[in-house]
Amino acid sequence: MRVYWQKIALPAILGLAAILRLWQIGLRDFWYDEAYTGVVVRQSFAGIVQELVQDVHPPVYFFVTHVLAWPWQYSVIGIRLVSVLFGVLAVLMTYLIGKELFSRRAGLFAAFFAGIMPFTIQFSQEARMYTMAAFFLLSATYCFIRALRTEERWRWHVLWGLSLGLACLTHYLSALFLPLFALGWFLLQPSL
């Protein structure tokens, strides 16, 4: 019985996280910032770039949302589904970090709490870039930890750099994590 629960625990947590994020996702209409997202992602890639030149947001979220929301004709639900997707992926990354740092059980607990916390659900239901930035920052953190702990450091360094770069191109505040990673590198790097 225990082996059965071990096999279904993570999919069950991710399923619960998805259900909570999808629950009543289209009940309310866009608020101002979400409406801006809706206007921008309906344009061509060139139009998105032209619009963002005059704005303060980087382009990755808008490009990805432009592609992924197209099958739903850029509806309120279609555009918000991108945040749902990255919100659930952030829960998965929380599990991987907990498992890497402590144990599988700790990773499951961390993922469960990340999946049910009201503010993570709220941000996963908004057509904004916050859950995508969180996913990329969590991915960067996981890759950083793996770079410190494995022999295949170069691969994990590359993935860390790509994840952190994508986070910064999703939300500029992600760049604030770079000094923290640098500090962690100098404090935690194993002796060569």
C-alpha cells in the first residue's frame, strides 16, 4: 500500500494544484493589468515588440502567451491558462527542490503547501507574468543546487543561466536574485 501512495502522491498533488487553479478561472473579467496583457498578446510578434518598447515589461511572457492562448482565441480563460500552467509547474519545481535538499517526503510536503496556498492560487489565475517568473526562478534554484552537488556541473550551470535569463526576461525583478546566487556560490561551492 505504501508503494502505491508513493507512486500517486506527486501526481495527486499536481492534480489538486491544477484543479484549485482552474476552479472558477473565468468567473471574473480582466482587471486593468490583465486587460493590457489581453491587448498586447492579440498582436503579431512585431506588434508585441513595438508595444513593449513603450512599456516596462520584458517580452518572454507575452510571446509565450501569444502562442499558447491562440487555440482559445485569446479569451479570458485562454490567456489565464498560461498562468495556470506555470503555476502548476512551479509546484513541481518546489517538489524537486525539496527532494534535492532534504528528502522525497519533504519535497511532497513543500509541493502540497505550494499547491494549496491561496496567494499562489490567486497569482495562477491572473493573466500576468508572476507564475512564469516564479517557475523560472525555482528552475534556476534547482539547477544551481544541482550544479553544486553533481559532477556534471557545466550542464547544470548552463541550465541555471538559461533559467535565470528567462526569469529576467519574464520579470525584471528576477535580476535581484543574481547577487543571492553569487553569494550562495561563494559560500557553498565545494572545494576544487
